Amino acid sequence: MTPLRVALASLIVTASCAGGAPPGFSSGDAWVFPLVGPLENGVLITPVMLGGEGPFLFVIDPDASASSIDESLAGQLGLHTSLGPRLIDESDTSRPTRIAEVPAMTVGTLTVKGRVVTLHPNGAYVTDGRAIRGVIGRDVVADSLVFGFDRDAGVAFLATREAFAPPANAMRIPYGREIMKRGDNEPNALGGPTGTVPRRVAKAKVNGVAAELHLDLGAVQSQLAAGRWKASRLA
């Protein structure tokens, strides 16, 4: 197993964060779930059961403020939907949402009960020819837990801080938090921040030039804004 194919992200934001699993999690201190197409180096995809139905393909996105499913899946499962809070998107625009309560969401060895999810349009997510029916967000990949994935083994995991022991060859990447939009700290009915959550920002160098970059475990490839190319000697 090569170190470059293993990614570990301690999602502990501050020392004051409460440890342990969020409410509704099944018992235990560590949970493992399979990845779909892990060696394709694409987005992280995992099969999910909803109330005993499925499996359905979900992407894992720690930057998503809440988990979501597409509208047709909510109808297929007969979920009661209602008008949700207005969310601030990445363009800083307030948009209406609809929400639904999922009785049980099972991802590998983890079952989360009573999760409220947002609804997104049908066909909003398609990757490598796969129809993605939902997103696992920060309400599951919680700040109080450690999240990691191993593409060679084809698995991802969540663990409490107390249960997690980093590999001896693990590389530590310190990061801070950057509030991206005006809605980041506004509470909503989902019990979390609206719109985009504060992003994890790490110090890096591009062609030897210091830069602060968004540490995005849900992205396929690294990116640099075109306006920063010249300073980084890329153009």
C-alpha cells in the first residue's frame, strides 16, 4: 500500500468540539463502508441503504452542510417532504429547499436513524456514467469524528477520536477554517450551518510560491484559480 493512496482527515475543528458519535449513530466507535470504483481516482462513492431499500449510490462530500437525496428517490421511498430552510449557495444566493426525514440510513457497518436530508433535483449528480442518488454530508461525516479512506483496500471509515490511531507513516497536514459565505453561521432547521460550511484551508506551495488552498476531499483533482496562475508561474 503506497502512502499516496491513503487519505486520513481528522475532522476535529477545535479542542472544544464534543467527542463521540453524533445522535442517531449505531453503537460502536468505528464504522467501515465500501467504496465503488476506488481505483478510478474519482469522487468517493459508496452504496447506501435507506429504510431497508437499495442500495443506492451516494457521493461522500465532507464540505456539504447536510446529506441530500434526489427528489425522485424521496418519492420512490414514500418519504414525507416539507418546505425546508432557505440555504445560501456558493454564489451567496439564498434559495428555497425541501427536506425529508429518512427513518434509517445504512452505510456499511454504520446505521444512522432519524436523519433529516435536503432534496436536490433529479440527475444533479452523474459521475463516470453512474447515476448518483444522494450525498453524504457533514451531518454524517461529522466534525467530532475522524474520516479516512483507502483506495487500495476499497474502503472508507469513520471513527471516534479516542478509537483512532494514525498509521506510523501518516503525514500530518494542519488546516484552519475559512468562512466562505455570509450564510455559514446562520442556524437552520437541520441543526447545522446553512449553505456552504466553513472550508478547511491548508498552507501549501505551488511552484515554490506559498498559497492557502481549500482541502477538499470531495474533489477529483486539485485546482488553482486562473487569477493566481501568474503569481504561481503557471502562465
